[in-house]
Amino acid sequence: SEETRELVGEISRYFEYLLVHQDIFRITCNFGASEAADKSRKLDAQRVAAFNALMENRLITGNVAIYNEFRASIKTASLRHADEIMAHCLAHKTCYDAQNTVFQQEPNVKEELRRLYWSLFLTRRRYNLEKINQFELICELYEQGKLSAPAFKNIQTALSFLSRVRLFLHCCQTGCQRDLLSFEVRDKIAASMGYEVKQFFNEYFYRTVYPLKRYSRNLFLECVTSDNTCVKKLSSHFSLNAENQIICNQNPEELISNHPELAFKIFSWVAEEGCYLSYSIIRAIENNIDQMYPIFMGEEKDREIHASFKNIIEGRYFSKALRLLHEFGLIADYFIPEFKNLCGLLQDIYVHQFPTDIHILSALDELNKLSLTKEADPFLAQLYESVKDKAALKLAVLLHDIGKGIKKAGEDEELVGSRQIPHILEKLGYTGDSRKTEDISFLVEKHLTMRDLMLLDPEEDDTYEMIWDLVDQNKERLKMLILLTFADRGGTKMKMSASQIEQLKAFYQNTLYHKKRTSAASSVKLEFLEMIRLPRDLQLQLEIYNEFVESTDRFAVEMFLKPGQPSELVVCTKDYKGLLFHIATALVFNQLNIVDANIHTLGDKVFDVFKVLNSSGKPIELSNFYFIQKQAKEDLRRIFAGKEPLFKIYKGRTLPVCAEIGKHKDVKLKIKFIGRAIKLETHDI
């Protein structure tokens, strides 16, 4: 019956989802006669993932005896190659690092599930568990006391949420990117889950993938043998092991519970030594994080903690330590409450890969690389080393987007952010240094300006004078502004190219060392013009200007043909209100489009040079040029010399009809004045 067919089809789709769409590792499957293989043959490292999938076999249908024989052979092979399988599994340890963040604006759901997969796979191997289904395995771990009740509940909730998101993604898109929660489908997915986009990402980040990563990491690291051999002593309680991890010579959980301020000292060692946190230290900090608030600290401990923060900022590996501070929520909860508004705050998807808080940490990474990696650009690395107050620069990068979380509708985020700097620095303990406060406030307010100034003409003296005036003739501010611009761009999808860095270098050197061009005397100019031969174009323009000077009606016009290029229209007349509108009207009625314009003025005189194409956007052909030239010149002479009104000139003449273009959508423009230029910016087209 029809009902039976629909039921069978539905069951088939369920199996298709389970067997095809739920794969964590996609592998090819081949069926055929079996062959005896050499038992001594090593397991190919490239095929470990495929072998892992074989170990997770389950019988759907078929002969039970044959299946059991197959299962036994797989188990035997897994025991024989236990070392290779374990090495492959341990190679995925980095996916739990703080740098491998879950906070992405277009996350890959499959990557989040892989974190849980590797932790459960290692746990199953470590404790020799039989369950294969992830939900069943999680239940078994809870029943055996290897998962706490909060961890069990949070993992189940997160896995259920991610599974639903992945199902909806597969319903909305296909292909290799079907697990990507892209900008194009996120509205639809959020609506399918019953959320607004902002609410959906808050649920996704803070109640799903972040807790899941944390609990998966704990499961994974509990199965890894830790090294407690002291290699370097850091204090009476802490030292470094051979893996460059911080370890404790007593129960770290008890020690940090009694002295929570020690956690901040640990982060300062990370900044100074570039070391890592051992699993026991991580768990000790996590389990006592609720004690790490200013309200629970006395005045003396608070001074120690702020001294540790300053050590972090001044440390060689400052970005690594700041990432760890943020991973535990301590930047916002202890030091900078305003930072909480930036956590998970979505940004322009075309520019930014991460939410605002992670973008800032990525910018700090880019700044830190200038002193750590040999691959860093030599100019920027030297510029960074020459900065006198590196702490001010680092704090400026940390706080450059602080206004985004505070501003109200219609307010400028840079100005709002700069006004918060004195208050924030006072809380951080940077009091009594007014110059540092002024420098950081300036950098926060102007952190987008250098990018805009790079759009100006590098040949103009005004460009360098504007940059020099912008930084108040302060060389240190110029250095820091350039480095902040580089770091800010480095934390986005649009990292600076080699040519853009060269442009920054040129702007820096020319601003410091450029010599302003001086104006020559009129007699010198005349002598120079008599001495040289002008290019043909300039010679023709000079003749038109001479015609204008000698004419009684103070007007001259000419149009030149440029084969295969835009033709050139030269208009010289007296200036008055509406002049450009009248020129544009004449060109429109003659089916000409302006592609370039050079406007020159001196007193009440105007000398304009326009490059024009025909209405279809192509160069004017020779067969049509002389008719268009005659008509356009006649119209312009009637307008400017004859002073005839436009309605009289064009009465009875038809305006060319252009194909109507429908409105795309509402476009939001961001307007900026850069010197004498106006910059219009939008991401809505």
C-alpha cells in the first residue's frame, strides 16, 4: 500500500543518515574475495583512520558466524598495531589547545564532533570498553564513575544539540561543505532550532561546543600518562617537566584552593617561559575558578594578581598567556569587565573569521609573532623591537575594539572605546603614567585611520603631513599605530600582503624623512617652460587655455579622439554654481559617460578634463566621433557662452533610455573624511 511504501522509504532514509551522513571519517569501501596477508606487514599511517572505522563495526544484517570471525580478526590486528593506533590518536592532542578555538563565525560542526570522537576513542582503548555508539559509551563511562554527573549531563546535551544542527545542515546543503555552518544558512538553521541568530550562537558557543571541548579534553588527557619529573624549578611548589609543562610537587587542587592567587602567577610563568599547563594544573584551576573574583581577594592578594598581569603583558610569550586567561574567563571576570560584552560578539562576516574577543586574541598572536618567528617581515620586526613602550602597544591591541561592546546605536565605537581607556587602565593598576594612558587612548581612537590613509596618494605632500599631524609629530606613536594596524588586519581574513607591508614601510619612512616640495617662482616656471618641450596632450591643453584667455565670452571647449581609449573632453570657463551639473546634462543628452575627471581651479577660472565613453561603455568609434564632437561642443557653448537655459536647449530632444535596475536591498554606507577625500564603504553589495 501507499502507506507501507512511505514507511519503508522513511526507514531507508533513517538508515542512510546513520550509515552515510553520520560518518566522522569518510572512507571508501570495497567488497570482494578475501586474501591472506603477511601478518608482519606494518600498518600504513595514512590508513589508520580507515582502520579505526573498521574497529567500530556493528552487524546490521548477515551471517553472525562470519561477522564474529571478521570482528575477531579486526581485534587481533588492532592489538598487533596498538602502538601505531595510539600514536595516531595522540597526534590529535593539539585539537584541545586554547589556540584551537571553538569560537568561529562559520564553524565546522564535524570538527567539534571529532574532538569528542578522539576522547571517546582513546577512553575506549584505555579502559577496554565494548560499547561503540557514542551515546551508549558516554552512559557506560558515567555508570563506571569515569564521568561526573555535570560532565555526563553537559556532554549529552551538547552532543544532542550538535547532532540536530548537523541533521539540519545536511537537509539544507550538500557536498564537501555540508558540515559548515556558513553565513548563507545560519539564519535558516537557527530558525529550525527555534532561535534568533544571536541567541543561537550564544547557545552554540557557551552551552554546547565550549563545554564539549573542555570535557572532551579532560577525558583525553586522563588517558595520557603525565610526566612528573622536575627539569626546572619555578618556585617552592611549581616546576617544569621534560615536556615544558608546569607541574606541582603537591596536590595542585588543594594548593590553588587555599591560594587562588597562585593561578595568576602560573599564567605569568607561561608568558615568561612559553611553557604549557599540565592536566593536573588545568583541572585545579577549573575546579577553583569560582574563587578567582576580586570580591574574594584581599588588598594584598589583589596587588599580587595585578603585578602578575603586568608580568604577563611584559612577557615574551604574552599572547599565549592571554589566550589561557581568556580560556578560563579571567580577562573579563577579574581584570576587564567590559571585555565580557565582546565575548561571542559576531562581526562582519566578509572581513572577520572570529567573534570580537577571539579576533583580539588573534591580533595579539600576530603582534607576538614579530618577536618570535624568523618568518616575520624584517621591517615590522625591527619596528617592533624599536618601540620603547611595548606594554602600551600590547594593551592597545588588547583594548582596540573595546568600544564595540559598549557603544549605542549611532555612536562611533572608536571614540566610545578611547573614552573608556583611563578607567580600564586605572583598574589594571597602570596609574601615575599619564603618557601611557594618552598613547593607548589615541591608538584605540585612531586604530582604523592608518588603513584609510593608505588609500591616499603617496605622491602628495599632504598625505605625509596629515600622518605626521595625526600622531602629533610623535615618532613612537607612528610606530605603534603602524604595528596596531598590522596586528588588527592579521586577526582577520584579510591579512596584509607583502605589497601592503611595503606600502606601510614607505609611509613610515616617507613621513619621517620626506622633504616638502617648494613652489618655484613664476619667472623660473616660465624659463623652464621655454627650455623644455611639453608632451602633446599638455601642449593641446595649453592651447585651449590660451583660447579661453583671449576669448571675449571667457569660454573654450575641445574634444579629442583616442582610438581604443576613452576620448578626452576639455572645458575651460568661469566658475559658477551648478557648473558640473550642466556639463553632466550635456553629456547625458549626447549619450556619453564620464569615466575619469580632473578638475582644476584658479580663482574664478575652471579647467576641467574629462575622459568619456559612449553610452554602452565602449570607446567612441571614428565613424561617430565627429558628429558627437560637433553636437557636444555646440551644446556646451550654448550653455556657457550663450547662457541659454537647459530646458530651451533640450526641448524636444529625447533622453537615452537605460535598462532599469531593481533595488538590490537596503545599503548601509559608512562615510569617512580623509583629508580632502571622502571614503564611502559598504559590505551590503
